[in-house]
Amino acid sequence: MKTILGAVLAAGLLAALPLSASAQTAVPQSMGQVQMTFAPVVKKVIPAVVNVYTRTVVQQQVNPVFADPFFQRFFGVNPQFRDRVQQSLGSGVIVRSDGLVITNNHVIDGAQDIVVALSDKREFKARVVQADKRIDLAVLKIETKGEKLPVISFGDSDKLQVGDLVLAVGDPFGVGQTVTMGIVSALARTQVSASDYQFFIQTDAAVNPGNSGGALVTTDGKLAGINTMIYSRTGGSVGIGFAIPANLVRRFVDGANSGGVKFTWFGADGQAVTSDIARSLGVPPNGVLLKNVYKDGPAADAGLKVGDIVLAVDGYPVDDMQALNYRIAVHKAGDAPSVKVRSNGQVRDVSVTLEVPPETTPRDARTIGGRNPLTGARVENLSPATATDLGLDPDASGVVIVGIAPNTLAARYGFQAGDAIRGVNGQRIDSVGDLEQALAAARGRWDLAVERNGQILRLSVSG
């Protein structure tokens, strides 16, 4: 029975190959003709897939009842904390022989210690070279003392087709290196993450917790993508996994090699052309309708305007802003991709010369000190560059929080990266200098106006 099933499987897999008429009707004469294996591909790629272990020390409250403001205010009780060690496990891929490793940002985010374990069980301390939450990627470096490590070379993820066979390699659930097989189930998945840059390859290869950061490879051993997340209601694989395309991964790694990636800027914002919008405009339901075109940005310089519909970039269709942002992000500053646009009822091709978002106002980055509700917050002046980094409106102005130090007053009051400080004690805040002066002049009482996700939040603190 095993032989018959093997023959049927092999026949199905080989049916897609171009065969002569006689070969198509020939009966296998030996087990060698029946057997089909991916072992040579696995042998080639598995030494370049690593395990990534992280260790993070967090504070845990000893008695949760002390968190109640009633106890703190009326009984003078202060919350008691103790350190607790959190450990996590993920995967990674060696992409440069001197020890450069790509993984997911969420695998190493906040970790104090990172260890990379090779397939031969050797372990190395790793440092973070570059990390970006927007695309959930991080580049690590391990010191090999001159030893050359095996690598997986990048494939062209734009050449993938739905139905292509792929292999997922990683360490699911920490059981050890595991290889699973599946097909590309879909391409250009964009509505599965909040990030502006996500543009996923979907696969039914079994991917589980611990596979994050591992390799999705083609049957010729090239890197197709980095496995990143799964869709699951149980926490285990249900056959829907998502990988970041290799072309974006390569752009990120190239940036790490040159001092840090700077993603290019299209200089316009828009929305998907839904069936309702298409009906009202009398156009087909595809593309991105531009609703903001920023002055002196690349799109404006190319003659694009509000109401134009972007249909494709480099010949690849774009149907929402995430797809458009992805197609722009894989380019470097100075590139001029061809953009297909529907404008005034006519479809034309426009060359858009890309650039990095400008710092129209210097960032003037500072960490707020002293004793006030924002102590420990890292703040910068807003500009298109800062706003793009944080996923905010590029036209936004003022002062924004870009980071919060742990165990500080700003962290305890719940401030978040992306919060824009609009006012302190009724004074409008236009710059980092304005903010520091207003905080220092508050004299023990701070009435703060903070913009978060388009809403104004207010916080009053005395002390």
C-alpha cells in the first residue's frame, strides 16, 4: 500500500513537468523512478537556519491589590515589584557568511540577552544591528572569529506564483529544527497587520509558534521570505501562515550593511477603490485613490494630484495603500519606478523619482528629565521623516513621543510611542524646546493634552 500511495503522489507532483508523450505513459520501473525527495534542498538550507533565544527581565507586581489607586492615595501604599525573567524562542536565517542573521523584530523586541544557536548546536551571543517594528524585521550579528558560515541566498519573491511548492524551516514549539512543505496559497496579502509596509506571502506549510523568523524557501533552495505570523484560533497551525517577501527582507539587510535602512517616500496617501467608490466615479474597482498629495513630495513633483488613481507600480497592481507602500519601500532613494495612473479618465505611465522623507524641522531628539508625568519619554519634533517612521500623517506638526524608557513616570502614566503632545497647562506645544519649558514652569501641576489616533486625551497630574 505504501508503494502505491508513493507512486500516486510522485505521479501527481511530476505531472506538472514537461514530459514527452512516451514518458507520460511509461510505467515506473524502479523505486528510484517513483521516489521524489526534497532532501537535497533541505541539506543545503538547514545549516543556515538558526534558533534565536532571548532573555528579558521585567517587573512583576507582588500584590495586585496595591495597584488600586484607592489604596495608594488613602493608605499610602506603594506597589511592590520584583524582577521576573521572561524567555522566548524564535528562528533566524544567516544571510551573510560573517554572521549576519535576519529574524523578526517581535522575536527580540526588548530582550536584554540574545543567543543564536546554529544547527550544529554551537551557541553565540548576538547583538542587534538594526530593528524595525514597522516591517517586523531585525538584523543580528554574531562574532564568528573569521569563520565563514553557511548562508541562504535571496530569491526574487516577485517571481513566486500561487501554487508554487515551498518549504518552511524553523524551530516550532522549541522541539528542534523542523521542515514542513506546502504551497504558496496567495500573494500580496495586506489586510492581516496594522503596519503600513506589510505585504505577505501566504502559505499552507505548517508554521507554528517558534517558526517566527525562520526561512520560507523555494524548491531550488532560495529564500522566498521570512515566516512571521499565523492565523489561528487555537495557537497552532491551521494551514494559514504569512511570510515577509524576500525582496523587502533584502532591502532591509542592504540598509543594515550601509548604516541603517531609510525607506523611500511616495509623498501621497490614499484609499482602496472599493466597489462603491468605483461606481460613484464610473471606473473599475481597483487601484488606490489619492486623497492627499503632499507639497514638494515625489508624487507632486511627478504631476500627481488628489483624485488620481494609482493602478500599478513597476507593472505590479496595487489595490490598497499597504501594497503601494510596499512597492515603494523595495526601492532606494533616487530610483524612478514607473507608476500607472488613471487621471481625468485617461490611463498613463508616470516616472516618480523617489526620496527619503525630509526632515523639514530638525528632530531635536531629547529624553525628558526632571520630575513630571513625561519623565523618561523620548520626544522629537514632527516632520515627514518622523511621521513616516511612526506611521503618522506626514503633514503632522508639533512634538511626538518616539519611545518610553521602562519603569519611568511616563511609562506608568501610560504614554505611548506615537502620542503627540499638543498642550501643557493651556500652552500650545510646537517644539521640543516649548515642551521642556512648559513642563519646568508647571510648578507641581500638569494639565496635558495628548493626541492619540486622532483623538485628544487629557491628563491632569499634581505632585
